[in-house]
Amino acid sequence: AIQVTQSPSSLSASVGDRVTITCRTSQGVTTDLSWYQQKPGKAPKLLIYSASSLHSGVPTRFSGSGSATEFTLTISNLQAEDFATYYCLQDYNYPYTFGQGTKLEI
Amino acid sequence: DVQLLESGGGLVQPGGSLRLSCAASGFTFSGYVMSWVRQAPGRGLEWVSSISGSGASTDYVDSVKGRFTISRDHSKNTVFLQMNSLRVEDTATYYCAKGSLMGSNYGSFDYWGQGSLVTVSS
């Protein structure tokens, strides 16, 4: 199975900041990596698919980049509603594997 | 609008069985892979199983192989997860998720259900 290593596990930031979260995969997944946001008690929501494509309705302050084994999620101009936990997922082949998650705190 | 509504969760003893259902609406059900993802209390997300749009192809995480079975009923636009020989470590909220690419067995999860809690305890 492809291992996915996500960092950092937690991150403190302020409204207006720019933050970056990284995922590394144990083997190349081309651009088959997606990013999700989850708030407490809620289902995850898709933010980015195919490494860099913004899902419908997601604010443009979210962006993704990378290919092969290294990927980043960047959130610019943090808003209060962005404080949540973020996960990456390699959807290149089965078994799909998620990163461990990054909790973004104020 | 796409809607996914899970049901069937609850409390079950170790070794018991449970069947989760996910009723889908708002899209061409047979065209998309459907998946189950779980989250143990206070833990991260774990992909559990996926089934192709036709139902001909299925995949499972190693920890549930031989115990869980995913299936789908196109007449009811519903995907199921039959869970047998349940273990304490299967305790989690189980989410149903829709694949994003029509006609593909792969892809991200663009819509999720609200989740169904399964508790395995004596």
C-alpha cells in the first residue's frame, strides 16, 4: 500500500495568515491526490482534486500544487471558518490512503 | 442536488453483524464509484471499501477483507456495507462517499454522507 505522510500534525495561525500543509507519498501517484477539510462532528468536504483543481464552490484562497510524491495545500488570507482539520488522500490506486491529518488552530 | 443518506448504524457486540445503507440521489447512480470511509473516535480518516459503478469491481482495506462486503442496488440507488465478525476496533463513524469521475473506478470523493456511528462493545 502507498504510505502518505502529512505534515505538520498541527498548526497555529491567525486570521489573515498564509499557511502550507504538505503530503508526501511513498511512491509516485502522478497528480491523483485530493485534499479535504473536516470540522468537528461534520463530514469531510472536498477542497482540491487532481492535486491542483479547485472543487466547485471552494474559495479561491485554497490552492494545491505538486505531482509524483510531494504535494502542498496552501490557504491564503486565513478566515475564521478555515480553522479545521485537513486531510490529503492518494486516489491513485487501491487501497486508497489518507494522510494523518493537520489540525489548524487559532 | 447530490444527497447521500446513511442508515443502519448502532451498538453491536463483538462478533456480531450490521448492515449499513447509503441512499443516493441527485446524480446518475450507476455511473459513479461509491465508497465507505470510516473514522474512529478522535482519529483520522480511513478508506474502507469501494465498488465500481457497475458493481463488478470491489476493493477493501486489508483489515476488513473477508469480513465486510460492499454491494449496490441500482433499482434503489443504494450502496450497502455488510459488516460481519465485528471487532472492537471497527468502532467508528462510517461515511458513504461518491466518486468524482463518471465512468471511472478511481477519483476523489466529491460528496459525503453525514455519517453513521457503529459501536462494537460488549
